[in-house]
Amino acid sequence: MFPKIRNFRKYHITYFSDLELDILLNEIFKKEIYNIELESKKPVIYDIGAHIGLATIYFKSRYPESTILCFEPNPNVIPLLEENIFQNNLNNIEIHNVAISNEDGYRDLYMDSSGLGAFSTASFIKDAWNGKQASKAINVKTERLTSYFDNDVDLVKIDTEGEEEKILEDINKANLFSKIKNLIIEFHPVGGRSSKRITSMLRENGYDALEGEKDSDDLVLIVAKKRRYIP
């Protein structure tokens, strides 16, 4: 399997799957699912589940002076993520080849085994979170997010194919929501779970949390902004 390159707007995108790229470009750049107004012109952004870096490119297009930490566990796409950052001359970006979870260690990550390279659905759940994609496992390193919060973070974006609730519960347990100003979470209703538990957790921690419309797989996009208290 060899990577391809496509010119999109002013960007050069290295990728594997045409179908996957078309879907992601439509979601991120045309529908602008990650469109959020941040107060800082130099925000700190955590891209959890960075894949090949399309969300990172989008955030850089909105906030050129941002600092972005990318977290991506799949070693197959790390070279593409690195290439997309390099060839588009993006600065102040760190790449961490780890999976963010609720514990430090190692776990099996299941990813597409079709040979098409549709790796955006890589998950700790076999055959993708919805059971619709044959997958194979590789062992990857996991880390908690707690060690990355030296300072406040303007935005945390989470797209982890079913692991998002555990990540948020761990943040809550560590009392770290106080350091996060905004979140964008793609919620996967694994096992029939409801997004209400997440939105309730966020509201209890001082956020206005809104849910977007469900897509065909019942995925829900949750946008949470810290409430501003006026004395």
C-alpha cells in the first residue's frame, strides 16, 4: 500500500484511501464540524485522534499561531501525519505516537484489514465501534492525558472511536476540567450508550454542552464551552 498525494485548496494532502479522504474533507472543511470560536489568537489545542492531520490543518487555517499537540496511536499513519505537517509548512506542532485512554500501559488497537488503508476508524473495539469493518490488532502504547496539562488548554478535540467516555471520566477524576476551556467530542454510542452521561458531566464542570445532529451511524458531535462568570 503506497500513499497518494492530493492538492486541496492551498494544501498538499498525503493519504491512503480516496473514499476516506473524501468523507473527511467534506466533514472537516466543507461542513466545518470543528468550527469553534476561541478567544485566544494563539490557542493551545490538543488533537486527540489526529489520524493524518486534517483536523490539525483545519485548526491551523483558523488559528495560524496556535500550538497543537497531536495524539495518534496508529504507527501506519504517523508518517502521513508528519508529512502533512511538513509539506504544508505548519509550525508549533508536536506529534505523540500514543493512544490517550484512562490508564498508562499497552492495549490492542484494531484497524482496517481490507487493504484500503481506511485507518480513521481504528479503535480499541474489534471490527470498529459499530462492528461494520473487519479489523486486525496491533499493540500500542496508551497514556492518560493528565501528564500533558502543565498549563491551560484552549481546545481539546476528541475522536477516538469509542474511547471518549473513558478519557473524559479520567479527566473528571483528576479534576482537570478546570484547565480546559473548550471541547469538541465525537461520541460513538458503543453498546447503545447515551451521550447524556457525557453532557451531564460537562455541565456539572461548568460547560455549556450542546449536541449536534446524529449522522447515519448515530454519531453525535458534542461541543462544550466553559461558561463565563460575571461577578
